[in-house]
Amino acid sequence: MGELHLQIYVERIRREYGCEVDSGKPKVAYREAITTPIDVSYQHKKQTGGAGQYAKIYARMEPIPLSEGVNYEFVDDVTGGSIPKEYIPSCDKGFQEQIKEGLLIGEPIVGLRMIVTDGDYHPVDSSDMAFKICAMTLIRENYHKASPVVLEPIMKLEVSVPEEFQGAASGLINQRRGMILNATNESGYAIIVAESPLADMFGFATDLRSCSQGKGEFTMEFARYAPIPKLIQEELVKKYQLERAEKNK
């Protein structure tokens, strides 16, 4: 179902049933990623009346190139038994749990390699839960030191318009932070191949029809993720922080 179908259904609901409908832009599937490799450590220590909790992890956080298409990788590089083998899976589980929600805008963290290099444990107070909590907190406490960025989905476009509207269609793409990769002409039609951020593509179908007397068409498919411009990232981070503050009231 395309944007035009949705607009028609929204209008029909208003006209035929007298119901007002709130409509807006779909949610964009942003992602987060670190850009700088760093060596980190964290000690989780909690003492209650009985047995306490104790775990210590030394690790290295590394970004995985987006081109590899790997969201997460765990490496056990512990030697000498500083962390017993039975607690290594708990470290992995803690990391995976924490990357479900990033700290910039609350989106999943991708392209992250966690290498556990060393640690410490207590024969009584250490447990699977202690190491899982330690692993989660290790990422939370050090995430911002690794220069995290927001990633946005980039879409591949193929726009077809009559040749006389090629300039107008190219202008629309440029206005939406798009980058034209190729343009050819076939049988009186211009075929424009481009890449553009998904966040700026909502409403494109309507604008394309308007600038081409209803003759323009386009197809769109996911191409890749790419870092978002800094100013837009700052706006998203600010919006996320305000939303969290409202929820916590």
C-alpha cells in the first residue's frame, strides 16, 4: 500500500463515517553505532545482608564496519581463568541485552564487537547475574566515550518522468538530501537513479505527481545505513531526552 492509498482511505473515513483521523509520518528505523575503539572496564559490587554480588570485566569495544553487515560480535579473549568459563556466557548476554536500546536516541546499537580480555571474580559473591549486570553497566558507563553516532536508512530510488519534467524531479530529490547517481533517457522518459534518506522521503509521491502532471513514478528499496548529519542527530537526541523526561515525571 502506497501513500496515495492511505490518503484516500483517510479521506473516506472522514467523509463517510465522520471520524477525524490523526495521520503522521511513519517511524524511521534509526540505529546507533560507535565510531572509536576503546578499552574499558567496570566493577560491579553490591553487598547485602547475605551473599553479595561481585564481578569485574575488562573489555575492548570496537566498531565493525557497516559494509560487513554484522550487528554484534562477542570475543572471549580471557586467559588464566580470571573469569571462570561458566560466567563468560553471562557477559555475552549482558552485552546483548544492553545493545537493544542505545543511549543517544534509544535505538538498537549495531556494528559492535565486544572483546572480553580480563576480569575478576569472587568465589562466593560472583554469579551469572552479577556478570550480566556488570556487562550491561560497562556499556552504559562507557558508551559515550566511544563517539557514538546515529545511523539512518538510505534508500535507493528509481524515478521515471517525462523528459520535460527531469529538472523538476531532480530538484525534488536534491531538496530531500538525495544524491543522484545516474540519469538516462528512454523513449521520451528520464530515468533517474538516486539515493536518499528514508526520513526525507515521506510525501515524495505527492510532490512527484504535482511536478510532473501526474505522470511521474518511482520505486524505492533499502540500500544501506549511513551516519546522519550532526545537526539532525543533535535534534533527535534532544527530542529523545525530552520524551524520556516526560515519561519519568
